Amino acid sequence: MRLACLVVGALAACVLTRPLGYAAEEPVGVLLGMRLGASSDDPSEYPVAHRYRTLWIVKSGRGVRLEASANVLVVPRPSGFWRIGSTELKQSESYSEEWPWVSTQPGVPVHASDLEAPGCRGRSFTQVEFISGDYLAYASGSKSNCGDKDNDWFSPYVGRLAELQGQAFSAGADWVEIWEPFGPRGSVALQDAFQRMKKQIRDANVEMGIDPEMSQEVEPLRAEWGLARKNGVLTVFGYARRFGEDVFKEELPLRPSPPTFGRHSRAFAWTAVTTAVPDATDAFRSPIGDLFVVVTSDEVLAFARSAPPLGVPALRVPLGRFDDAGDTSWWGAKRGTAPVMVEWARGRYVAQWSRAVESLGRHAPPQILPR
């Protein structure tokens, strides 16, 4: 039996790596970060700024309860708890942009580049897809017009949290190659998927009588890759463009390399989850199997069970409904309401994490200043 600990400043979250030799009454907590879809007056437009919420759900001898919550993502890091949130900046009468930010200390401003967008109309946004270990997966999009140029796009990225700290960020900020968190085996799988897409496009060009050597556009020289949760698994999604259209896609349920990206293997059958909760969009099981959490588009359900069949929920936390809760991105992942972080703590550290969530949830968002 081994004890694995995540140290966060003076705090630590410890879990037994085997379900043996622990006290049954020992409390366990799940720090669940949620991205909440936001409504729009015009369904054809991208939603206004997403909202983020942290739910700290604890199971102890007193049952399962929502111990604390915060209207921001409270993220455990080796240097302490960080906050991640989002601010909508109206940069002119006709243009606004959503800026996620990473704050390491309450009351300290964060900085952003390219805050001004002269001559633009419409809006742009960046949303958090998932946070784990040293990485933050995010996606940016725009539906705008700048200088008579129409923009309508949506692209995924992965960045290192250490390089995003103290920043408000937008498309392409400090992004890394998608295979970095996955180690050598994941890198090979992603390269194989890239080659499959290239071959598919070349074959389609031959069928259309197009010589691939005559045009750079027909080759997926820079395939788009993103990370998001789908059906209980952290999944890599990729696509390549041909003549400006998204035509070839790949979906790889790869396992990132711990500890830099945490542990995200699924120890349950997704069909068993949807049998118990038909509208489930995601699910998480505690490391030693004493708490099971299911997420839907409008609530979080906690079960005092290790796996399906789940029975009656011990706790329901309503999230509220949003106009775009059912909207999906090009990869089939939720654009609106979705879990974007999960961290576990056990034993005496549960009370310390409770105080951290309560404390950080009381602070106002940081001021965003130009770099």
C-alpha cells in the first residue's frame, strides 16, 4: 500500500493508491471546477462570457454535502491555490472580448497583450476546456468583422499553467504542441493520426483530379488538435482543413503522462453511467472508489458508491440552465456547461481545502492591465 500526496503550499491532498487499510470514516473531498454556459440574445452568436464555479463536495460520517463553493476556479498548485476565471471587456461600442485570467495572488492585477481592437465589430472569446497537472487546455473563437475582414473561427490550444500565471490570455497564448503532455507513446499515436489525415486528403485530391504538389492548401500541414472531456474520458480531438473546410477528423482517448497531467483513466463503463443517469455528460470516481460524481447539463449528482449501479443520489447540486447548454463544438465536446477540473483530497486535509475554497471565493476578479 502506498500513500500519494499532492503538496500545495502548506497543504496536501493524500490518497491511498490501493483500496486497503484505510479508515472507512475518513472524509474524502472532490474539488470540481465547472464552466457554465452563458446565454445569448441571438442564438446565432457566440455566448457572452462564460462563468466558472468551483464545487467542493465532501463525503464524511455526516453524509455527502456541498461543503463550499466559489464563483471562480480554485486550482491547487505546488505554490498554493490559484484562481482562474474570465472577464468580458467591452473594447468599443461594437466589439467585446472574453479574457480568461490566471491569478496567483488576490488583489494583484494580471496583464494582457493586444487589448485594443480598433475598427472591430462583434466579439471574440476564449474558454477553458480542462485543467490538470501543469497544463491548461483552452479554445478560442471569434465572430467579428475587423477592417472589412469577417472572422468566424474556433480553434483549440494547450498551454502550460506556469507560463500563463499572472496573465489574461487569448488565442494562441503560450501554446505547446499537443503531444507534449502524453509522452513518447502518445506522441507516436498523434503522429500516426496526423499521417492518416494527410493520406485521406491526398486520396480525396486524387479522386477530384487535383495534384497535391500543386497546392499547399490541400495538405493538413498544421492540423488542429485540442483536449476536452467526453463520455468520462479526457480525449484528444483533431481535424485537418481542405479548401478551408473541416473535412477529416480524429478522436484519440489517450492517457496523459502523470504527474505532469494528473491521472485520468476511467475505471467504469460509460454505458453504465448513462443507464443510471440518461442525460449524463461526464463522470468521475474517487481514487479509492468511495465517491462517484456524475455531471449533467444542469446539475451535479454525488453518489456514496464506488461504481454503477449508483442508486439514489446522496447530493444534488443545481447548476442552472443556459441557452447554449446543448451546443457543441466541432469536436462534439460541450461549448457551454462542462466540468473543466477535478482534484481529490482525503483525511485531515479536507478541512484545510474547505477553508481555502471559502477564502478565495470571497475575492473580486483581478484588474486586467495592458502589458
